[in-house]
Amino acid sequence: MNCKTLAAAMVLSLIGMTAARAGILDLFKSSPVDTVKEGLLPEYSTTVRVGPALENYYDCVSGTASWESFESVRGENIVEFQCVLGEEHRNDLNDPQIIAIAETGAALAGVMRSLSGEEGSEVSFKDAVADWQELRLKVQFALSQLDDGAFEIAYVGLSPTYSDGLVGAIPLTHGTLSGVYDNTNLFDADLSNYASQEEGFWDLVGDVIKARTEALQSQ
């Protein structure tokens, strides 16, 4: 073997070794989903990891928890958790007292919009919540492009499926996750103040109506 042949063989050998090392390192690199599931959200718990916190939430129907990763339209690496919520959350807003207050407030808001020349919604709060066939909890996390293993909450919300098969989106505050970590009802904070008609309650009412309205407009 001449010198040129030997040199070429050595280069190829080094390339092969480098590729092998890269392949081995890739095997040990966590997937985006695993990165989030094994991570912590210190604002909610410094000991309970994200995966068990979400998957073991008391009102997630057994066997419905799912994870996926994808790239957003803005180029973000997103990890999404979903689970189907049980009857408790589906029925919470379908309460006669809550509906009465919500409908009265929504009607008043509609009058105010009409007086100002704005178009009101034809969807009622009562019909919107009564039409929920399924309700999913959806939580999205955005992975950092700069700090490997770092991520932040990108979205927390509910996804109702209606009797006509359409799907809505009801955004919730990121603080709603405290209910998941504490294993309490996600509506507790907003429904506890419905009698005093505070802002959180009206935000929820408006978002429920908006979700159904936008779902119908998407047809």
C-alpha cells in the first residue's frame, strides 16, 4: 500500500469513527417529548416532574393521555400533551345558577355591542356548554433553541368537541396548571367567584362562547 492509499484509508477511518461517535451520542440524546416529561416547572413543583404531573391528573380519563412533538409555523419546537377530561369538568359549567348568570351577562354584553354598532354572537353560553361531547386538556411547551433541555409553557387550554364534530379552543391562563399539580378542578378559581361576577368568570364565559362561534365559522 503506497502513502497516498494509506492516507486515504486513514481519513476514511477517521470519518467513520466520527460518524459512529455521533450516532452513539444521538442514541443517548433525549427526544423533545422526554425532555419535557422528565423536566420540572419550579413555579409549580421542584420535585414532581412534568410527565407524571400531567399524566396522573385525577380527571384525565385513563388511557387517553398522549404526547407529540412538532414544529410550529414560527419554527418553534413544540411538545404537546393532551388527555380527555371526565364528566366532572364537562358538567361543571352546565349548572343552572352559572348558566343563568352567564346568560344574563352575555345578553347585556350583546346589547352594549349592538348600541356601539358591533356585531354580537348568536351562540348562547347554555347551548355551547350543553353541546360538549368531549373535553380535552391541552398543554403545549416550547423548547429552547439555545439552551438544550430548557423549555417553557407555550399554551394551556381546553379543546371541546361538539355534537356536529367541530372542535373549539378555550384558552386558559398558565396558572391553571397549579390545579393539575394540586389535583384540583381546573374551573375552581373562576367558578368560585361567579356569584360576585369577577373578571375571571366573565373571561371564561366569553371564551366558551367564542370557541363555539369560531368553530361554527370555520365550517
